[in-house]
Amino acid sequence: MDQESSPDAQAGPPWPEFPDFVASRARHLLRTAFLLTGGDAHLAEDLVQETLGRVYLKWRKISRMDNPSGYAQTVLVNTFLSYRRKRSASERVTDEFPEVGVHDPDPALRLTLLRALAELPAPDRAVLVLRFWEDRSVEVTAAVLRLSDTAVRTRCRRALAKLRTVLGDDLGAVLDGRAGPAESAGPAGPNGPDPSSQKAVLRHAH
């Protein structure tokens, strides 16, 4: 019997490259989900598992895309928003965090930031995560969330204002001292907030 045609020789995952994709992207997906859920580690894990399951079902097509990772992030965001529409249960902030290997000099400030994120409407939170954690443009964020560019900018301004209200003077500490409270509270220029500064805020939530 030809060994190559035996069932044992054919055993294995139908998409052998998919486990490599999961190994390289699951950690980042979990971090994104953690921010989207406002600090609910258990829900974040569930969202990532569902996202990877959906990606796997279409992996033959997705693997041929220019940016499979970006597609997976889009699936994650849409999965989160779909979950929020289906369930009216309030979110909770947890002190159980994924291991991300970052220095956290102020866990109390991290919890404050997570609470501030949790208080945002889900679409506003998604806008912040896509714009400043995923570094998506206004146009790409609008396409993912099926909003107009104007709506994305409006939600972004509203969400950042809410974070500043909750964090107050602590916002400067979140930015690692790169800007004082007064400077951090306003946009960096005519094009709006400095993305690098806002991303530093979201990184602190991990």
C-alpha cells in the first residue's frame, strides 16, 4: 500500500498554516478584545475564540488576502458589536489581566482607565480602539464600523473627552510624563488628537 495515500499520512489540520497564524496573532487579538470589553478578561477570551473560529471557516479565502491580520481584527470588532447588540447585561471591570509583559507602575490608574473605557458606549469604544490602538485611519475605521467619516470623528472626540473627564490630571501620568495635563487634554494640532499619545493611553490599560 502506498504510504502517502494512507489515512495516517493524510492526517493533520486541513489548513496547516492556520495554527501559525493563531500563534502569531492571538495575543494581539486578546489585547484588542480586552480594551473593547472595558477590561472583561473572560469575555475577551470568548470573543477571540469566536473570532478565530469564524476566521478558520473562511481561512482558504482569508489566507490569500493581503492583510489577513487586519481582516481578523475587523471580525473581532464586529463580533464584539454583535455581542453588545444581543445582550443587555452590563459589563464588569476585572482585576484579572492577560499576561502581556509590560511594566505597570500604577495598577490603580489602570483600573481607572478600564472603568472609563467600560463607561463608553460600545461603538465609541470601538472607534477609540481602531483609531489609536490599531492605528486605523478615519476612513478605514468608518468602513469597519459602517459609519460615516463624520460620525467616526464625532464619536472619537466624545470618547476622548469622556476619558479626560474621568482621568483628569492622571492623564498626564498615563502618557508617561511626555505631556502635562493641560497639554494632554487638547488636540495636538488642527488634525485632532496626537495618535501616538492616545495609543499610549490605551497601552496603559494592559
